Amino acid sequence: MMTCKEIVKSLDNYIIGQDKAKRAVAIALRNRYRRSLLPKDMKDEITPKNIILKGPTGVGKTEIARRLAKLVNAPFVKVEATKYTEVGYVGRDVESMVRDLVEASVRIVRSEHQARNKDKAKAVVDKKLTDILYPIKKANKPEDQDTETFRQQFYEDYYNGKFDQDPIDVEVKEQAKQINLMDGIGAEINIGQIMGGIIKTPKKMKKMTVERAKELMLEEECDKLIDPDNLNKEAIFRAEQEGIIFIDEIDKIAAKKNNGQDVSREGVQRDILPIVEGSVVNTKYGVIHTDYILFIAAGAFHISSVSDLIPELQGRFPIQVELDNLGVEDFKKILTIPQNAITTQYQQLLKVDNIDLKFTDDAIDSIAKLTADENDTKENIGARRLQTIMELLLEDISFNASDENPMIEVVIDRPFVENTMGKLIHSHDFKKYVL
């Protein structure tokens, strides 16, 4: 388990600035590890210190939570508070966020189990496919080649992938239909799970390439080696002990006094409260206790404030961190420093079509300044504005690029940015003189 400093350093690879928020989530994650080493009686008494991240859109709130979960391969879901309705109204009930978390946990655990069983399952798949392919290939065996030599050559060709694009008929399972009854009012019944032991999943013959058959059959054989009861128990445990639920737009359910919508907003808050406090939720994989799930809430809080949330819910989010607005220097760093920097993404995308894209320092300066100006004069959408600017800047290059052309170098410099984005830049110059 990483130390707090190591967690922050890892987050720095993807997120620029926001040091206070990184420190808060790093401590929360490290505390989980510390808690796991305590005696059971003490461990049961320690619950996560939930966090509220305050700041405008596009400054990294969601990315911090998502990257945090990826660091430790923890079950993670992002939900929007505005999508929920209080009990008794049509819409999603708040317990569905917990069921979504369990689904995410099941996917993680199943993937891990499949990886552990992959070698054993691959041997079974290879045996089945070679049994199908051998008679087909043998029918075309050269008369002057002896059987043993042909057999050795056949297996060598198979394992080297020479048959991967050959079409074959294989028997595969049809996708089982999953029907959830009463989803949204607190209960789930999985018909496929209930009837699984009574009705066998039908199979049918399908024509596909050997490569595709390997994929489908490998997944099927891996699943056969997985004990569903153990998988479900482990998934529930991981969701309970390691799960992270990110509740976005929580500011939009904060109730202002003397507002006609207060009752509905406050009702959603009161429904969220027991989930955050610790309650029991039924899922199709089993019962989950929410006491030790880490909740990270986020909102811009432009109109409302954290104090507009009901006091009980405020008390369940003891850590409140305000994120900083992004400026020109931040945008420069976002364009160049992170491992997934947007300039790197475009360079890799266009390299597919033989475009060697280069960005000069003065181009980065211009893009960063233009992004900051756009956020100042229009809606402030933070780093998301970079996506818009970059798409407009590279639109013609992206449209005209083709892998039929030889590799060429295209340099994006300040004149290129100013010429391409001239109308947008001119509009900013004009606005300086409008009172």
C-alpha cells in the first residue's frame, strides 16, 4: 500500500495542482490501509471520513476520485445527485448507487479470477479448437507428407496464429437475459440467477474466425472455473471495505430557505443520509453494509453552499476541500505534463494517419491563454475548454489526414494558432472595449 506522499505523487501524473484535495483523498485512502491492520474490535469502530470537494466544473474533482480508485483497483462509481428522487416518487432510488458499486466490484473480481484461471482455460480452448481444425486441415494434406510431420506442422501453425483468420463453426452460449424486478424501489430479483440451476443456457452454432472463437471460448472456460458463491462474497466484501462512491452535483440538492423545491431536495438528502451513515442494502449478489464505503461528494456551490445541506448530512462529510480555479499557467501544465496530456493524445491519434505532430512552446502559451480568455468571457468550464480549443485548432489536419500519405511533420506554432483561431481571438480583443 502506498504512503500518502506516494499517492499524491501518482495523482500528480494525471492531475495538475489541487494539492489540498490530493492530500485529503490520499489520507482517506491511507487510513483504509491503517484500519485494515487494526484488531477487529477497533477496526469496527473506525469509519471513513467522507469528503466534499467544492469547485467549478473542469478543475479535477471527478478525475481525482477516479484516479484514486484506479491506484488500488477499488470498486468505483460516479453518480449524479440530481438523478435521484425521494422514496415514493418515480425515478432512481438512492440505494441503486450501492447496487451499481457492487456491480463494479463484481466486474473487478471476475476479471481477477479469470486472469488466475487463464492458463488452465486456454489449454482447454486450444484442445477444443485443434480438435475442430485438425480434420479440416488434414483433408488438404499433401500426399507426399507423412502424418507425423503434418501433425507437428499443424500444431506449430496453430500456436503461431496462422489459422486465426480462418472461419469455423463453433458452439457458443447465447447471452442469458437478466431481468431485475422492482429495481428502483429497493429490491432486486435476478431471474437468470434464480433459474440458472433449473434451465440451462441454450447454445447455438455460429460461424466466426478462429481468433474470435478463442476469445469467446476462453471467457466461457474461465467462467466455468469460477465459483459464483465465492466470487459474490469477495465482491461484496471488496465493495464494503474498499468501495468509493462519488456523488457529483450534490450542491443542486442543497435546499435554500423558502424555496418551493425544498421539500423534494431535502427528501433526496434524507434518503442519502442512511446510506452514508451506514445501512444494509439488498443486491442480487447478496446483502451489503455501507458503513465503510468512502463517499466523496462534489459540487460547484455557486448558488448554494455546504451549509444549505441538512445538518445531519453535513456531519457525515467532515472534510471539506475547496479546489482552485485554473489559470493560464495551469493550462500550460495540463497541455504538457500529465501522462495523458491532451497534446500527447492528439499526437498519438494523428500518427496513425502518418502525421508527426509537434507543438512549440509559444503555441502552448497561445492555446493556454486562449483557453483562459474563453473561460473568462464565457461559461467557466475549466480544463474541458481545452478539448473545444484543440478540436477547432486541429480540425482541418484531422479531416485531411490519411494513412495513404507518407509520414509528414506538422508543426503547431504561435502563428498557426493565431491564424486558425483568429476569429475567436479577435472577438476577445473587441470585448475589451465593450462596457
